[in-house]
Amino acid sequence: MEILFVINMLPLNEILAKSINYGGLTLLEHTQQVTEAIELFATKYSFNFNVNIAKRGAILHDLGKAHPHFQRKIKNINCGSISESREWGFAHRHEISSLAFLPCFPKEEWNDLIDLVVAHHKSIENDPRKKGIIDLVENDRKLIDNHLKDFESWSKYGIEILNTFNIQTKDIPYEHARNAIEYVIEYCESKKDGFSPLRGLLKSADHFASAFTHDTTKQLQHLFEIPDLSFYHDEKRKSSIYPLSQIETEDQREHTLVVASTGAGKTDFLLRRCKGRVFYTLPYQASINSMWERIKSVVPNKDIRLLHATSKIVTKDKVDEQILQPLAGSAVKILTPHQLAAIIFGTSGFESVMLDLQGTDVILDEIHTYSDFSRSMVLEIVKTLIRLDCRIHIGTATMPTVLYNELLKILGGKERVFEVSLNNDVLDTFDRHRVDKLEDDSLIKNILKDAFLNREKVLVIFNTINKAQDFFKEIEKDDDFTNIPKMLIHSRFRRGDRVELETKLKSEFNGDGSKKYGSGLMPCLVISTQVVEVSLDISFDRMITQCAPLDGMIQRFGRVNRKRTKDTIGKYKPVHVIKPSGNVLPYKMAILQTSFDQLPANLEVLRERSLQEKIDVVYPILESKEIDIHLIYKNDRYQIKELTNNKKAVLVDALEIESAICILEADRENYITSGWEDRLQMEIPINYKTISRHKSNYEQLEVGAFPFVVPQQVTEYYKYGLQLVEHDNII
């Protein structure tokens, strides 16, 4: 009772909403910040919100944090006796206690206020930890009593905050508070299938204010700006070298489908088609980083964001940009479609993402690269974007006709889609590669020797990391290549190191035109995997590659002879393709063999005008995987209960994403003691199936991302990236 008395006597400015570790923000301060944020969000979102109701929800949403259970927890007041443990050992959700203040508002507003507040942290039912209100009803017969414990004392803080916001009210009788929570339970139990925009609105504002706390007002100033894309409309950018630059974009149809060769100006064209805020999706981390740098350098708006697994590393010196990445309201956001997957699978926060997307321009670039489950996901995302009144702009260098026709149908047909492609005469100017077919890899070194005598930059691409590593080791040991600058780049490096390698590849090896690096290293050798396939702006002189599916190979070829000038048009550079044989995982032999057969040979020119026909031979039908069981919207209706969300594992199940994390043994102690940002830099992503075969050999930590600890020497790691070793043996 003594502790209770001390808490009850505290002034309002000592009632906390955030712990000391998170700034020690008071409940009043946090409420003011969320209320300011929600006013902007409710005004700027395309959904027609009642701003006054939204503000009232923000004022109400955390009042339950004044409950002594929450204050004890946030101030680390531990139970000192068994009787005290019995008294305070119940499960408490502050949002339920907050709703005890509903009697302070008109009854006709209650339902909207409940939608805003009750699930702003937890799904109302089937929460993984059984902390949703309906879960607690089923598991705690004293739910209401516990959430109203000592209500007469702590409710005074809530009343004081309400009065601060000019919601004049007096003490709430206990019975009125109890009746309010009973009403909330009954209301939640009656919920039907659907999605709650109000839940998404409150979560958007709460996340934003919680992220920026005292900087909330300042950071709100730049939200929801329409990006200034005038750079892309500059008449000086029109050139016959980039044929799409000469095509006007003022067509009144809302959607866009562009099929054009790499280097034709697709990025500029797609951005010129945008009228509002922009979401720009690309398939790979490296391509997203590159696109973010390109757009940020020419678009003057402050709020240009990127979002992917390691985007916080890319912006490591800019704290505001790190915090903003997952939040709503950006002028331009560059991300992968997987970051949008919540809107079709209903994972946590999906309502906020839908509100953020509604009415915006969404660019889906390099859409052909998705296959199987990812392709099915992208098609479902497009359907949802249509329902959200988005303007959708799709660009690709290559796309099977069956996929094109399916997208055209989803987008509403020719009446609603501006279709753009290049005619054959223009396509002929993009012929730039001569193809040489190799029976096996026995001639690679001879080809390299000749290339280096001519001071060429050579890119060698393998389909698996192991093969890339093995070949790099082989080259290292060969005296003929001792003095050739060389690099190995693939996905199995620490996240932080991977970003540095990409930067080194683009600047030092490729050349960035600067005084320091000029045209890059000549000669040089880069050995890699599919990570260089899309949107990395590099241009090499020659490529040797294992055979891949034809659409992927065409993308690979785009890293050779990429720079397009009047002088390079009509000039050809060689690509050597190794015939598929033996184990061709991760691909299917039938696809590889058909792709290989479609290529010319004997250094004949690969004709750009022939690519569509060749792609259609490889992909005569649209192969997609069934993900219907996981979708929240099908048969023209929602299949998820309002105010609930699915577990994150649904996305993993639906896409068959099986990823795991490894760290080096040298990083073990540092990983255990570091914060999440530093841990992210040490993490090495790996396919779970790859690690699962050997996981009994490795310790798995119980912190962070639960990484497997691999005892690889650091010197070996820096040369080759992660190798699954045990002691000194490569597995």
C-alpha cells in the first residue's frame, strides 16, 4: 500500500508514457505529440476521416498508462513479497484501461473511439501472446477488475489530461467505467470481417510520435509533400539516345505498362508519369540503394526514403532518415514489394500501409524478375493497389506476353492503361552484345587472359555462392592473374560489408567519373552471383556467365556495354554463356536448356527485336503459385476480422521465405552486448535450408535475430564471405 500511495501522490509530470531508456517521456507529452501527428495524418490521408474524432482518439489512446500496474512496470518497481506478486501479477493492457474513460465522450462517438484505441498495439484476438482483449476475456475472469484496479485514484491523471485538451469532465464513477469496458468487450466480440482505417490512422500517428518524441512537430513539417519531379521533365533531358525521353507522358489513362530495353530511359519515363507521392519498388537491395541515391541527388524534397533489410546501414550517419524509413507520409519511398506484402497478407500494421498507399503513384520496376510465390504476391499487390485508387506504373526490359496480358487485364485493359514499347528500328539501336556459347568452363581462364591483355573489365557470374567462391580461390592461386585487381561480391557478407562492397564496385572498379576513380580499374575482374543482375549502374567490357533463365540472363547482359552514347551505338561487346549441365539449382534444367537454345552462338549479335519471341518460347504459360489460403481479400470481400491481423509467419509461409542469420565467431561477444543497429551490421543472411543441414554444428544465440555462430577465420571471411566451416573444414 505504501508504494501505491507514493504513486498516487505523484504530480502529472511524473506519470510516464515511455521508460527512462526511451527518453522518459511523460504521458501528457506523448499524448500531445500523438494528437498533433494524428491531426496531420487524418487531414492528409486520402481516406475521409473526421479529424475531431481522430484527435479525441489520440487523446484517449494511452490514458490507461496512468494505471499503477503500467507505472510500476515502466519504472522497474519489482514485487517485494509473495502477496505483492499476487496483487500485481496479472496481465495488463493499457489500451483497455484507457477505454474506461469513454464516459467522458458522447455515446455516438464510442464505436469510432474503440476502433482507434483498442487494437493500436495488439490484435483483439489470436494475439501470439494472448494479450488481445478477447484473448484476455477468455483467459482472465478478473479482466475488468484488474484493469480498473484503484481506478478512483489513478483516473485523476486521465481526467487532468482530458481537461488539458478542453474535454471538460469530472470524476468517472467506477460503475460507469466498468460499464464502458463491458461495452467495449461486447463491441469487439461483434466485429465482422473487414479492415479498420481508424486503427491504421492511430497506429500511424502513434508510431510517428513515438519515434520522434520531442522532434515530432519539426518532422511533421515535411510529410505528405508531392515530390518535385521537374528534373525529369526538363527539355534538356530529351535525347534520341534515350528514346523514351521523347515520348510525352500526358496520356490521361491512369496506369502505365512500359516494355523497353535497358538504357532506354524507363526510370525517367515512369517518374514523369507520376502526379502524387511515389512508391518505387525494385526487386533487390543493391538496386534499391542505387535508385535511392539517383533520386535523392536530383529531387529537392527532404523526405526521400529507402526501405529494406539493411536500409538503416545505408543511412547510418543520418538518424532522422533512419527513423523515418518505415513511417508513413514520404514524398518518395524506394522499397521492395515484400515491404508492401502486409496489404495482402494482413500482417501487423497493414491498415497503416494501406492508408499510406491510397491514392499514390506506385512504380513496379523490373517486374519480370519475380517468379513462383513472389510473382503471385506481386499480382495480388497490384489488385489491392487498384482497390486503393493507386496509379500503377509498370516497367520492364523483358516480360513474357502471358504475364503482360495478365497485368493488362488486372489494370483494367487498354482503356485504363497507357502502353508504351519501342518499335523494331529503335530496338535495333540497342543491339550491343555478341554471344559465345561455351560447352563447359574449361576455357574461362584463356578468355580472361586475352581480355586482360586488352585491359578489359570482366564480370564473371555464377548461379551459386559456392561456385563463385571456389572460382575466386582458383584465380587467386593462378600466377597469371596475380596483378589483376579482383573482387568477389555476393549476398553472404555482413550486411554492413555488403553495402561497402557495392559502393566499391560502383566507384573504384566500375569508375564513377570522379577525379579519384575516373573510368575505373582497367583491367579488372569481378566475380559475382545474381546480386549484380538488376539496376546496379555498372558497365563492363566482357561477361562470362553460367546459363540462367533467359529473362535473368538478359538483365545480366545489361551490365556489359551499358553506357549508351552516340559513339557506342552499333558497337558490340562479348558475353560468354556456359552450357547448363549437372546440378543447376536454384533453377530448373528445362528452363535453362530452353533459354540456352534461344541464344545465338559463335559471337553472333543478340538482336533486341527478337527478345520478346525468345522470352515467349521459354515462358509459354503463366506459372504462378497458389497463395489464396493466406490472402485477406478474395472473392470480393475481406476474409479477416476487423481489428485483427495475421502473424508475420503467414508471409513467410505464403512466400516460402526461409531465411536465417549467421554471425562470425569473432563477432559473438560483441553481438550479445550490442544494440540492434550494431547487430544488424554483423548479421549475414543465409537461406535456412542451407544452414539447416549443418545447424547441429553451430551454436545458435538466444538474442537478436537468433544467429548461428560460424567459426570462420576473419581473414578468410574478408576474402570470400561466409563459408560454412567447422574448425578448419569447409562443409
